[in-house]
Amino acid sequence: MNIKKDSIPEERRCAVRDPYPCAVSFTALGNSHNLPNGIEKSAEIIDISNDGMRIGISDQFLRVGSMIKVRVPIQGKKTSIPVLAEVKWISEKKTENYHSGLRFL
């Protein structure tokens, strides 16, 4: 399932990610682990760049390779931008939460 316990994969990003702590919602678009299509879930954005972001989630219901639609909130505004993303990696944290690396499509 490609889950690494308490580690982040080696750095392979082209862009630097900046902290962007805020709530985000997403919807699975297919091959997720335990999440049916169309069900909206919430997560926490940890950091973001122009080509992806890292989110924190409480349950492991995504798979590497899953496609999701993320609604990224705009700070200071009451709106969000829908973005398609692919789950590139998943890491289990000591707190029994998970971090997932997403690449924007």
C-alpha cells in the first residue's frame, strides 16, 4: 500500500512548499481505499506550492495513485478553488494520523 511509518519521502519537488495551515475538503474520484466516489471528506493543509500540497488526514482511506478533487480555500476570502490532484505518497504519523502528498493536475 506504499505507507511509510513516520517518514516523508526524499525531496523530489520542483517548487518550494510554504506553510498554509487551513481546513480543506476533498472528494474521491475513483480508486480510493475506503472512500466511495462523491463522498466529501475534510483534511488539514500542512503546506502548499504551485504544483502540489501536503495534507493531514485522520483516517487512511486514500491510495497512492488515487485521483481527488480538492477545494483549496483562499485565505482572507469566502471562496475556494477546485483542483484535481493525484495522491503521490502517504505517511503514517506517530499520532495515528496520516500525511499525504498531492500533485496538482
